[in-house]
Amino acid sequence: MKNTLTSLAILFSFAIFAEENALKNADSKAFLEKTRRPPVQESWAKLVGETSHRRADREVQESPIYLGLRFTPERILAQVYINENESYNLGQQYGAAAGGTSIIATNKNPGGKSVLGDFGLRPEDLTLSFLYWDFVSELDKDSVKGRECRVFMLKSPTLQEKVKIYIDAETCFPVKAEWIREDKENKGKENIYRTIEITSFRKESDFWFVDSFVIYGPGWKTKVEFGNISAGLAKDGVPEDVFKKNSH
């Protein structure tokens, strides 16, 4: 019996090792597809946190932020609230191109000024929708905070910009992204004008979440920290307040 258990353990370990190696050695399309479609069960999450924004010419600005999430077999549904007055409803289909991303802005601040935009954030940043931009090429591997990453260049089909994404080679999770666009003053030259870096993860109810990240560009930097996270499987019940009632 002992030998049988030992043999099973060896086979199981080999299977995991083989799967990890297959993933590491997967071609660009297969690896990117794995990243775009995480193996999640139907579930929900609520993330409550704070944002702080710094610019060289002004005092530090702070605002509460809320992110409600529903993961289904086909898509991610999300709601973003910032400063209690500005909200967005988002949808992102797995495996779809950028056309699979939908954004509806509601309860905008008076005068149309966007707090999220002023902080250098786009609502779709919070659901990593840039992962679904058009594939351009895979670049040489690189390292981010000691982790080996596969690096991809993607292009927006609707915006005149590209994004360079660093994806952990083992976990298939993006840990850094750089947005690139043409320099208006120097034709033919491209500049990185905003960067996002994941700074920490947190496990809650057997789910892993990004609980802290920074996004920055020339002269500014925004930090987002989710200090209160709750999550669960849909089969065990979904709280009514995952998406706030006053959103349309």
C-alpha cells in the first residue's frame, strides 16, 4: 500500500511538472490564451479600498474606491465606484478581442470631470481589459522583481497605442504593463507614457486577488490599495450588494 501511494505521488508530481513545463514552453498564442481565460469557478468578490494620487504641481489627493466583481464561465462583470459619485459598469468576455469589452459610465461628477481619469486610471484597467488587445509579437523574456516573465506586445484596435505586458511565466498572471504611443513632437519615436505594476496579492476565501498596485507616468503616480476584500462561490449565494443598487 505504501509503495502504491508513493507511486501515485510520483505520478502526480510528474503530471504537475509536465503541465508547468508545457505551459512555460507553450507558443505565444496558447500562453496568451491561458492568461486571458483564468480557470475560475463562478464566483463573486467585493473589494473596498483607497486611492492616493500625487502630481508634481499639487497636493496629494485621496479618494475611496470600490470594485464589485462577478466571474462567470464566459465573462467578468464589474462595477467600479470612485469618490462615491462616479461609477462604471464593465463587461469583459474571456477569449474575446478588444470588442468584447463594454463600459457604461453612470453617476458622473458635476461638470463631467472624471476623478478616475484625473488619477490616471481607466475603469478597464481594474479588469485588465488591455490583455485582450490585438497580438503583435512576443519579445524576449525579462524579469520583474526576480520573477521570470514572458513579454508580449499588444495593440489597441481603437486607440493609437500599444501595451507591453510582462506575464509571470509560471502563474500566467500579468505583473506589469507599459502603455506606449507615438511622440507627437518626434514622428516615428514612441514613448512609454503610463505604467502599471502589481505590488501585492492577497488570498481571501481560497481566491487570490490583487490588493495593491501603482500606476504612474511623467510627473504623476497613483496607488490603489484594497484593504477590505470578501469573496465566495456563486453556488453558496451572492450578496445583493456586490453591485450597488443606484447604478444603471
